[in-house]
Amino acid sequence: MYVSIHFVDDIILFLLLLVWIIAGFQVFLLPRQASSKRQRLGIRRSLFWLGLSELLVLIKLGAVVAKWVLFGWIFAQERMLLDLPLLVLPALSVLLFSFPFLRRMSRNLPQDGASPAKQDAAAPALLVPTLITVVGVVLDTYLTLIYTDPSSLPLLLILFALFCVVLWFWSTFGKKLPLFSNGRKTPQLAETRVRWWHLPLRIVIVLAVVTLCLTGWFSWSAQASRLPDRIPMTGNMMDNMTGDMTGHNMQHSQQNDVSVTSLVGPQSGEPNERFTLVAQEAEMRLRSGATVNAWIFNGQLPGPELRVHQGDLVEVKLINRLSHAGVTLHWHGLDVPNAEDGVAGVTQNAVQPGESFTYRFVVKDQPGTYWYHSHQDSLEAVEKGLFGALIVLPRDDSFTGKDIPVLAHSWLTKEGSSQQAFDTFDTLKRLAVQPGTPVRLRLINTDNLPINFVLSGTSFKVIAIDGTDLHAPTELTRQRLLVAAGGRYDIQFTMPDTAVSLDWLQKSSKVGLLLSRDGTGNAPALADGPVFNPATYGSPLKTPFDLSSHFDKEFTLILDDMIGFYDGKMESVWPINGEVFPNTPMLMVHEGDLVKVSFVNRSWMDHPMHLHGHHMLVLSYNGRPVTGSPWWVDTLNVAPGERYEVAFRADNPGIWMDHCHNLDHAAAGMILHLAYEGVSSPFEVGPGTVNQPE
Ligand code: C2O
Ligand code: CU
């Protein structure tokens, strides 16, 4: 489990909030003390709490600076920009005005028995900075933890500044604010006895008003976060996009736009491979006996394994026999023409129950391991089983050993538990393999979280990642293989005389694959070790571009976590550059552009970033260039605190999804698009359409 890099920072923030509120209350009570003795005590208490508050502000500042030094400015900038105006400056004013004032007051206090110094205790120099800081801390905490549209930040800061100025004026010249009165506003009022319930009453009223405001603010935010019924993929939406697409006149170019629907594979010609996939509902059993209310292709869970060869013309007919949900087919990792990419609302409409759709594409020269899955409400569809392995074999396939795809998935059982399994094996899966046989394991993570695999009982090589062979892989033992959600690793070894096991590292139940001469026997000792690092594995090879290339477009994508409203619900939101879909940036490119993308993960969870239609070459990891084999990915796990630079050639025109393959995150808005100039999509997503890609 990871801990957020903001953890220390956040804890201090909570303490700050608490301590400043206590300090503020002490100061607020000063003019209300009945005797000079109690006032003296109050002054001492105020000094203590204010001092503690100031100390915490200093520590908080230190924590942010530490983050800056340890991880880089990009990890600290937002916190710094919020803390300075909302915390540091107000706290400084307390230090400069309130403290000296309190000290002076404590020196000039009347003797015991004399009436307390109410006039003094209500002085603006004391109250105004303290009040401003308390409000600043509350606002800082809110903006740090609760997702707020970045465009409303400047307004909030201006409002805060305005509040400070008004408060200062009012307290200095107005003297009307009850907070600054000493209970003797006018001679008449002075005669009125202050009754015991006055203070509690005031507190109740203040609390009621605050609660009312908060409730109003919350329901307004929930409402405002609702997605529009129809979000067009191109056109209007782009006009709302912030970031790198601005300056592009979509409206103007629309006349000559190429529609994604025309970016199809070959429409004629006899296919080399033809498949039909029928989606339907069924109750399926895992090997342990647990049942799953599944969505299946062709009666199988997971769907049938599709094996094709590079260069093949493939035709797949999708038939939807589900009772109510739409389906599409997306070829995860395969760079197909845009119209064949199978994303509901981007490249096609979701195929409705009773309907069918045919995909045709030529398999590019990318032999390797892929998978397919529905991309209509993929969070639910993939979880329930609408996926399968997609294997591209080289044209001259000479591999004669055992080729074993392993689809690692968490099934939600009818009983409500989440059951981790290889295919449907939520128990040990045994296979008989003759010693001396070459074995290729194709590890496919169809889950939402990264999976740690451990291979025990033999040394092995990682021969491919995300369908691309690695150059000069070396023998490994005792390494943990972290495969991104949606990602694939291919590993190879020669079957030894003794048993070999593949494990999914996890806390509970034993999921594994056991290979042995006759399929029986015990598993070898677990060969766990450090996490395998592709950045330094294998040896380099000339690549079409590298860190020193000139890039036509450069984008930085900052991944965050917050609590906030998305589509009317309060949940974890996962903003990219401070925005959630549909306000996330659109990466606009020209065909032929060399594009560099930097990923920065400031959140506490992994984000397996998946780009459709292209393969990205990893250039650097945490600022260090990749020194091993060229490392091509379509799904890159970006762990908390990590930075990656990747590059790709924009050579496949269309509108492509680029999203987190933790589908929970994608469904909460962690989605953006790569769009080519001059390409438009007639499709729309949103509650008012049939399309909901995640
Ligand atoms: Cu595997 Cu956009 O998906
Ligand atoms: Cu994510």
C-alpha cells in the first residue's frame, strides 16, 4: 500500500485547522472575560495557542518545501500557491500585530479586582489578523482536499482578499461589528444585562448559518457537477477545453473535416481470420464453485482467445444479445484504424441489444500479446467478463513450446466477494509440461489495480512488454513483475525437471499456476524479490526518436486525487491537470508530429495510463533516461510520486482515448483524448446518449 506524498502535509493541515480554531476562540473570548484575573489567564492561553499555531504554519511550510526538494517543484506548486496567501501571509500578520498587542496588554493589565480591559481586548489589531487567519485556514483546507474547478480559484482568492480588506475597514472605522463590541455598544444597551444564554445563542445562530451555507454550497456543487446530457466528441466540447488545443479554430475547419467514421480498415477482401463474438448474460462458475453473474462472449468466461497473424486481414462480427446494455469491441494495444477502435461515443455508437457491428482491420507488424474488451461502460463490462486474450503471432511462427496466456482478473461473485483468479481459476491451476519444453507465459492484467506476479522454480526472461519484444533480455530470478492494469508482460523459460509456479502476490487465498512434469506435486518456494525495472533491462537499440529529438508537441499530464463531486455524486475524483472529463485537456496534434508526454503522479494511487492507437516509447523515469532495451508501451503504470517522459509519432489519424485503465478512475473522469487536426467525430457521450465509454 502506498502512502500519499501529501500525507505529512495533510496531517499538519488538519492540526492547523484545529489549533487555529482554538486560538481564534481564545482571542474571541478575551473581551468577554468578566474579571481581570480571568482576562490575564485568557491572554496567556491566547498567547500559547497562537504560538502553537504559528509553529505549525512553519512546519507546514517546511513540509511543502521538503516535497519540492525531494520530488520537484511540480509536486509542491499547488500547495505552495494556496498556502502563501491563505496561511503564511495571514499568520505573518498575526505575528506582526496580534502578538505584540497581546504582550502589551498583558503588561498593562489592571490589578486584580479591577474591571477587565474590554476596550483593549476588542482592538482590531488583535482580532482582525486572527480572524483572517482562521478563515484562511478553513479555506486552505477546503481547497486542498475538496476538488474545486481550477477556474474558480482566482475568484475565491479575490473574495478572500476582499473579505480581509472589508473586515479591516469595518473594525477600524465602523465599530459596528458585534465581534468588536464589548457588550456596551450604546449607553442604553449597557444597561441591559448580559444574560447567561446570550453567548450560547450567538454560537447556535452562527453554527446554523454556517450549516445552511454549507448545505447550500454542497447541493449547488453536486448539481453543477452533473454531466451534460450530450457531450459531443468534437466541436462544442473543444471550445470548452482548456490547455493545449486553444488557438485552433474547430468551427472553421469543420467543413473539410474527415469524420472518424471514414477511418476504417479495408472494406473489401476475403479476411484471413473471421470471428463472431456474441455477448450475453449468464451465471458462470469459478473453479472454486463461486458463481458470477457474468456477461460473456460465446458462452465462455473470459471470452474466446483470438489468435491471428501479423499482416492478417481480420473480421470480427459482434452480436449483442444482452438484455439491456450496449457493447463494443476495443482491441487493447492493437493500433487499428480509428473507426475500428471500438470506443462508444468516440468512434461508434454502442451496439444495442439485438444489434450487431462488424470490425475489419489489417493486423500491423506488432506480433505479441493483447486483449480485447468492451468499451461501453467498460467499468461494468470488463468486470463482468466481456474480454478475452488477443494474440498476434509472427508471420513465420516457429515457436514450438507451450504458449500460455494468463488473464488475471478479479471476479465479483454473487455472494459479493471479490475473487482473484487466473482466467476462472480462483484456485491452483495445474498443468503438465515436459522438462526441456520452452514455455511462454503471456501475463495479461485485466484488473483495475497493478498486479505483482512472482515466478518461482526457474530463472526466466521478460521477452516482451505490451506486445513489443525487448532487446537482449537477460536471465532473471527473484524478481517481482509489476504489470499495469491493462498491461502485458511475456515471460519465457525452459521447463526444468522440477516444478515452476506463477503467483499473484496478494494477501488472501492462493491463486496460482503450477507447472510440473505430470501436473502434480508441490509448488517451489516463493521466489519474491525487488520489483523488476524495465528501464534498465536488456540492452539499447537504435530507436526512431529519443530524448534528444526535436518534439513538435509537448504535453505534461499531472495526475491528482481529491474528494469532490462528479456527475452529482460525492466521490474520489482523479483530475488530470486539475480537471475531470469533459474538461480535461485535449491533446491536439497534426499527422506526423513527434509528440512528447510527461506523466506526473501526485496522487496516492497508481494510474495505468493507456493511449489508444499508438505505442509510446518510454524516454525517462523520474528524470533518469531509460538505459535498457527500447521500452514501448500502450499502458504505462505511473505510481505515486513517479514521473515519466514518453514519446510517440502521431501516425494514426483519428480521435483516440487516452485514459487511466483503473476503470474506476476512468469512470470518475480520468479520461482525455488525443485528437488529430482536421478529424471530427459525429458521436456523443453522456447520460442522454447510448454512449458511456467508461
Ligand atoms: Cu483497454 Cu480504453 O482501454
Ligand atoms: Cu487512475
